[in-house]
Amino acid sequence: MILRHSAKDVWLLGLSLLHTFSLLASAVAWPDLALLPRLGVVLVLTLMNTYSIIILAHLFTHNQWFRSPVLNSAASVLHSFNIGQPMQAYHLSHVRNHHRYHNDRLGPDGQPRDRSSTFAGSTDGDHVGLLRYALLGALVTLRGEILARIGALSPWRRTAEGSSTDRASGTPIRPSERRQMRLERAVLALALLILLVMRPSWVLFAYLPSFFVALVLVNIQNYFEHFGANPETRFANSVSHYGRLYNLLTFNDGYHQEHHLRPQAHWTRMEEVRKDYAETFARHRHVVSPVPAILGFLDRRRERIDRSSPDLATSDLRGKAG
């Protein structure tokens, strides 16, 4: 069997290939499209990029699909092209940083250890504002990716060859992972260069706008996956949504607290994890939203257990690296 975990992962592969095809097809068709179809292209690319980052790339970075390392490397490059960011960098920042510190609060130095924390930049110890988190974070990511692509094609660019830490995420990086990241950055830079030459208007008016808006939407998703949750307890540091339709369409993405507890559990097992921790969730007032995280601004009655005393669950800190 080629697939490592489940035959159902073929759906994820199919959707990823569909995203790649849509990107290339829209670039080819762009010059012949009128204004309204062009706006439709931007909308579709935005939604597909958002979905690929939140669902497809996210699931892949926790559970790679194939038994073959070569196929997984190729799939990682494919994802990188689709989401406009190196998957290896995504893995370092998400798995080794976010899943280690779980949206923590500000530390003694005034900064959280989780670089994607919704508390980063706070002046009062509360979550930062949604617009600041979503827009500023997207601008920082966009700037970083543009500079990284320029650097990937610069033969004079100096790198810290002997470093065992990735500067961008501040997390350990193995030589094989560094090689994979360089490959993905080079492919991204070369692809953008080719597309700029062949379809400059598509890059400027379709690809980049859809990429930026997708980053904003992804930040909104992450914000409401943690807004109101209590970073001090591993059983309530995230927000879940159990809507059947949403979880059917997103391969159980709504089980976010469950995912933080068992990040390596396959998406097909999330309901099992929920049942395993049902009583514990109830004791720790685990926050459940009636709407998906990306629509979290509609959840006006969300319980704010993050305003509880941080000492409430200090006994749970021993498991935060899980």
C-alpha cells in the first residue's frame, strides 16, 4: 500500500492536485478573461489557498501521506507551490513551535514563546485585536515570503550552514529538513519568476491578492481557534466546533482541542479522541463554538475562560508539549 495511514487520504491528494491544476489553468486563461470572470478567479484562488493552508497542508504536516520518503518530499513541494510557502517552514513553525507552546501568554520578556500566539504584542495581557492580528500577521508573512524567494535565487546569499536552529521559527532543524526547505524555496522562487515573465498581470492582480487575503483568513481562523481558551491547561487551550457539515467538508478540522491533545492522531480518529476526553473537557470548561473558527466573530456569547486565574490548572502544564 502506497498510503501510510488511510486510503481516505486519497481525497486530500486529489484536492491538492485540483488546487495545483486550478492555479495553472487560471494563469493560462487569464489574458482571455473579462473583468467579472477575473474577479471570480481571484475569489476561487483565495478560497482554495485558504482551504489548502488550513486543511490540506495542515493535515499533511502532521501525518504525511505516503510510506515513501521520496513521494512525501514531492508532495511537500506540491503543497509549497499551492500555498505559496515552504511546507518545511510551515512544519517547523506549526508543529515544533505552536504545538509546543499552545498559544501561550506573554512571558517575563514581554513576548510569548508561541510565535503565532494571539497574545503577541498585547499591552494589557489580553488577546490582541483581531484586525491587528489578522492584517499585520499577513503583511509580515507576505514580506517574508517575497524576501525569501528573492534570496533563494541569489547566488551570493549567505546562509548559516552550521546552524542547527531555523532562524525564522527559532526551532531545531535537521540537515535533511534544511535541504528540503531550500528545495521548496527554490521551486517557489523559480515558479514565481516564470509566471512573472509569462503572466505578469495574473501574478500582480490574481495570485498576490488571493495569497494575501488567504493569509488574512488563515489568521482569523487561528485567532478564533484560541480566543477565549485558557493557555494554562492542556485540556482547554483551544476551541472546538462539532458541526457535522463543516467537519465532513474539512476532514474533522473542527476538533481543534482534540488535535492539540493528540496532534499525531489521524483525522479519521478525532471523534474517538473527543470521547476519550469528554469528562476531562467538562471539568476544565473546554470551549465549544457553535460556528467554525473562520466565522468566530459571530460567536458573540463565547465563554472567556482565559480570564480565569492562570493558577487554575498549573498541574496540567506537565503535558503541554504533547
